[in-house]
Amino acid sequence: MSRYTIFGHDACGFCRRAKQLLDEKGLEYRYVDIHKEGITKSALSQLIGKDVQTVPQIFLNKGYIGGFDDLTVSFSQ
């Protein structure tokens, strides 16, 4: 089964919206709070392979989707 992973933090409105969208669609996801886990934007950049300035950063399985806007676009295709 496909599984999403959202890297974000609790104060991020777009992170909350991404979780809400996946909940509404009934899709499973894992939420990783980068502040609680001690994950830096630099570490996220290394994982993704490009510079990261914002959250959420979203993956589907091991494939990188992008941010909240990219997630919403993926559902409209």
C-alpha cells in the first residue's frame, strides 16, 4: 500500500493542511515533526537532493513529491 511521509512542524499551517487533505482522502501517512526529531533543513536538503527552505516536505513511498501545493496538484492529475 502507498504511504505518504510528511516532514513538518506543528506551527506550520501548510503542514496541518497536508495532513488534513490526506485524512480527507483516507490515505495513510507518517508525520515527522522536524523540531521534535531534531531534523535540520540541511538534513532534509541532503535527503531530497535540493535546497529546502520550507515545510512541509512530502514523500510518497520513497519518491519525493514536494510541498503542499505539489501534493494538491498530484491529486488533480
